[in-house]
Amino acid sequence: MKLVYTHEVFTQQTYGGVSRYFVELIKNIRKLNVDVSIRIFGGFYINEYLREIPAVFGIKVPPIKYTGLLRRKINQLAQNFWIMQNKPSIIHQSYYSDSIFDKRIKVVLTVPDMIHELHPDSFSDNGETSVLKKRCCERADKIIAISKTTRNDLVNLFGIDPKKIEVIYLASSLEGVTPEQEGKVLFQNYILYVGDRHGYKNFDVLIRAYAKSKQVQNDFNLVCFGGGEFSSSEENKINVLDLKKMCIKSAVMIVC
């Protein structure tokens, strides 16, 4: 059986949870003792995670501003030809694809969430992502949802047959990792916030709720991992809420 991964997610993201998901999946399928030949079409890709995978058909290019659409158009044409040459049994893709494949090829689609549909005001694409996602879901032979909530949202918002959806939870690739003891050690219990803190991520709601309870502040630190340094508006919000900020590393910040 020949399994193909398409370019869309590797063209869209330099780093990110969705592209990490696909890379980890590819790496771990290759470890299994199964009769599956995996091919990856990266095209002109910007994703850093693909460096971890050998035999990617594509070229790593710098993420130059305003070139995303051009990369996708070129990749789309090249990918269609490449797929005809490789004749896969299954294609596993993201919902960013507008490709229509030979009906003899089974298509598996992974949907991590329905954020664009639930919070459309947080995005500036005028609903284009949702239109494309629904089209991909309707064409797919099987959909992987990473939670029961996403499965229910697909059924309720897109009218997808629940029999077509399989819930497969995410896992961690960390094995035998011990925490580094550099900097301040967190002896106190803490609430962990991971990733970007803007828009629909609701960091503003979290920090205001945290500031309302002195008991919670006494019992827990609020630890922010990733998402870059606090912006000036976030710094101002922390000061207004009478909270203190201490930067431990570039990736880890504590509000207490």
C-alpha cells in the first residue's frame, strides 16, 4: 500500500501544532511493521519539521512575505502531476487542499478543531477557510477528529455523517525527558498556558479570571509557555490587574 502526504500544511506553517502532528505521524508509521510505503510531497515548503524526515519530495525555501499564494499554486500543479506518477492507494491531507483526486484513491482528512466556524470574527479570511474545509470533509472517505468535541462540531456545523468520523486522540512524542533545572524551579503548583495568546485563544479572559481570586494566586502561579515575549499591551494589562511578571526564559514566563 502506498500512502501519500500532500503539501498544504507544510506550505502554510514554519512551525505549528498541525504540521508537527503530520510529521510525528509519518515518523511513527515508519516504525511500525506494516506494509506501507510513505511518500511526502513537500513542494516548495517552509516547514522546519520536515528536516526530521528523509526522502521528502520538495525544496525548503525561506518564508518570504506575500509568497504563500504563489507557492501553493505552483505546488498544486506539481503535486497533481506527481500523484499521477506515484499512483497512491491513500492520500492523507489537511483541510487546506483544493485538489480533486482520482476517485479510486481513498482520501483521509484530519480536522483538529472547528475554531474558524465557532469564532469567525477572530479571522480575516471572510470564511474562505470554512468553505474549503467543508468541501474537503465532504470529499474525504474518512475523517480523523482529534476529540469528541471536534467530531460533534463536524456533525452539527457541517452535517457530516458521524460514521465517517474516527476520533483519534493526540499523544506526546516526549520519551525519557527530564526537566532542566536551569533558572527558577517551580516548587509551587501552577496553571500552564501554552502557545499564542492572541484572539480566540482567550488569554485575556484567563488572566482577568486569575486576577479575581487571591486564593488562586496564592495557590498557583500562571505559567505561559511559548507565544513570544509579553507585548506592551499585555504588560499594561498585568500592571492594571496588579499582578507581577517575572521572565524566566524566553519561552517561559510566570505571572504571580
